[in-house]
Amino acid sequence: MVSQEQRKRQLAREKFLRQQQRRTAARRKTRMRNAVVASVLGVVIVGSMVSYATGVFKNDDDQAKASSEATPSAQPTSKAPDPCEKPAAGKVKSLSYKKEPAITIDKSADYTMKLQTTCGTMDIDMPASKAPHTVNSFNFLVGKGYLDHTKCHRLTTQGIYVLQCGDPKGNGTGGPGYTIPDENLKDTRLKGNVYPAGTVAMANQYNAQTKQGRNSGGSQFFLVYQDSQLPPDYTPFGTISKDGMKVLKKIATAGAEPADPTTGNTAPNATVVINKATVTKS
């Protein structure tokens, strides 16, 4: 005969075991989600992989290495008509630099990066005080024509909802040859680990599981077209204008292509090319 006191202890043990199982399952789910996030927004920093010659690097298109850029969770959506125009004539400049440019911007000012794309114009407001290294880097690169004629190479349609751009190679492996520090990771807009629609943030190589890859941003960035659950590991440096959001949502509505068998990348169905980028002080 089990006493009442023994029964209470047994129930307490069972409750404790159930709690431990739930916590273990929650930790496992978090690790899996963070791994997917790192895969989706990861970039290969080419600055340490290529040879430099008078500031210009040689192409090193080892597609097998690009597998780390893939997102197994980004499922393709149904094929839709391309809502965008043909790209303007011109070629991508293969530029690379050995170190981050010196800060020359006014840290107290706001800057606007205008992306004139085949799908429409997107203006991005960039307060320099929140992310001076990031804003200064784009001011420098855009002034060199770095983003002109580049493709926005990735569109994710499940889990997180972003368009990724800024890679001169167009496959997720490109960069400017240098890296910039993470900034503004405690931005008050990132409540509940959510990057709200309209946010523009940096892609990087940070791995939440190993805690390695901080300060690895380059030139690739992503534009959030729908609130996305993400840990605050990606520098938020800008906000898309109202008209720019209309363009971004038009791109998202067109869906994504099937995953590339080599890289796993899901390119947008829309032909998204930045014909011309400019940065101006507001």
C-alpha cells in the first residue's frame, strides 16, 4: 500500500521529469533553428581566400565551398511571371580591398542609400550614429560602383522572410575583401528576437552554436519583407522607405526558384538587379 506521502513524492518526481524533457526539447529546437538561420544568412568571406593584385582579386568560384551558404529550409514557391524589367547595360566591378576604409562619414548624420533596381527604386534610411562602420562601408563601396549591376541572389519564403543582396558574384560567396564589426545588436526595434518588416541588416558568418564568426560582415545585406524571427546577431543598419517596401513585396510575391543543387540557394523568381546604387547625406 503506497502512502499519501510516497504518492506525493512520486508525482513530484514525474512532474520534474516532464519539465526536464520539455526543456531538453526546447533547447534542441532552438539549436536547430539557429543552425538554419546561420545557414540562411551566412556568407563566405573571400578576403582571406583569394590573391590580391593591385586591389583587384581574381575570381575564385569554387562552388563546392558555397554549400555553407545553403538553407535547407527555404522551399521554392510556385513559378510566377517576372514582374521586373531587363537589367541595364553594364558589368559588375570585381573590386577588393585589404582593409576596412577609414571612417569619413558624419557620425551624427543620416544617410540614404538608393537602390535603383530592375523592379523599382528602394530607398534605405541609414542613421550613422547607430552603425557608423556599416554606413561608412556602404558609403565607400557605393562610391566605387561596387553594387552596380549586382544581383540580389537569395529570397527566403519560409521561417524568415528576406531578400539578400550585396554580392558581386551573385552566388553568396562574394565580399569586399575586408570585414566590419557587428553593430547596433541591442537596437530597441529587435523586440522578442524579431527583425520587423522594413529592416535592413548585415549578413555574416556568425554561428550561434559555436559562438564563432563575430564581426564578419562584408557587403552582403538582407531586406526584411515580413516580420522574421531571428536572434539579434545581424547588424540592423537601415529602414526601407514606404515605396521601397512596395517594390520589395512585389519581388517576394513572385516567389523563389527551386534550390540550386550545388549551393542550396533559392534565387528570387524576379530578376532583381541593382542597376545603380547611390549614398547621400540626408
